[in-house]
Amino acid sequence: MCGRFAFYQEIDPLLDDLSAVDLADPHLRARWNVPPTAPIHVVTESVDKDSGEVLRALRIARWGILPPFAQDLAFSARTFNARRETVEEKPSFRGALARHRAIVPMDGYYEWKKPAMGKGPKQPYFVARSDGSPLYMAALVSWWKGPGGHEGPAASEDGRWLLTATILTRASTHEVLADLHDRTPCMLSREQVDAWLDPQLDDGAAAAAWIRDDEHLLPDTELTLRPVDAAVGSVHHDGPELLEATGPDVHLD
């Protein structure tokens, strides 16, 4: 799964790489311990109804998607991840799958490994690309109206709408990742980002089939696991010290 991550990269190189405009809150930049329901960066692509122009933008969304039928914000606490195997079937996600796909850029995410024999505290690991380049997680977004009067960086300028997001996951197939957790995020290779965001892919079944094809994903062998301090378990801790290694890196090959 993906329930905690870090995003501390510089924005300008990211915008250049993705050819996106910056519509994100400038106050939300480096963070090393991002939990569900927090504001996160997403990249979306949409077509202007009047001009027909395509706009790719870096925005802020609440982490935990809110479909139109959600009654309140609490709903998002259980929709921060979506299984790719069932995403086209679930009412919370299937509408966004056809029309509102996105990516969540990040530097890496955290998982906690159970101790041998099941005794003792879990060991947190930071999972990132071995070369330090960003991860691009396949995601969905939804504009939620709810009661209106929304505030914060994920809200529209008039406060009528709130942008929300979920990260897609798949079963872990690499033995090292599977030993860490049985689910892992759907990490797109950079070459496949454009296809995932393309508004012309407007059929939910086709989008579901596309994301289930592992050829579109970043190879697991490009990842490294770093054991880090247990302090990351508390959302009250947030700083670069959370990434300091407490043991040797584990390279996937």
C-alpha cells in the first residue's frame, strides 16, 4: 500500500520534466512525512471546453478521494489507496478512472516491516528510486462539492469545490517488496506518464486494462529500500532527519 510518503524535490525541475504549469500552493513544498487526508501535490491534465487546449498542471489535493456521493470529509480516511484490480468496479473510484486520472509525484514512500517471529517493533523503510529521481504514482482525482465553503490549499478559489485524490496500488510481486508489504503503489515509468494522463483515454475499462499492464510500470529493480528511524511513525515528526539510514540499503535486483 502507500500510507506515508516524502516530497521534498525542487518544483521547477519537476515542472520542466512534466511540461506542467504550477497551480500549487507555494507554501507546500518540502515535506518528509505526509499522511493520508493531508494536502498533497498531484499532476492533472484537462481539456478546456471552449478552446480545446490541453492544460497539464501541478495542483494540491486532499489525500483520500471523495466521490460525489460522499457525505463528509471523514470518507476520505479510507479512500487514500485504490486497488487496480477492482478500481473499475468500486463506486468510489470508477467515475474518476475514465475522466480524472492523475499522478502523485514523490521522492519515496514508507513501509513498516514486521519483525522476525512477530516479536518486537516494526522496522520502517524508505522506498525510493536508486538514482534519486522522482517517483510518479498512478492516481485518480475528484472534485467534491459537499457542503461547499471549503478552505485550504486543495479548495477552489471560490471555496465551492475540493480536489481530492487516491493512489493506485497492486499486489507486490518482487520478493523483497512482498516481504515488506503485500501491496505496492503503481509507479509509472516516466515514458508512460503522458499516456496515463491523456484525456483521450476516456473509457474506464480501457484505463483499467492499461494500468493492469505491468509494462507501463517502473521496474521494481530500480528501487532501493533504506531502513530509517521509528520516529517516522508519528506525523508530528517531519524533517530530513527522518531519511537518515539506520542500517545498510537494500537494493532490488
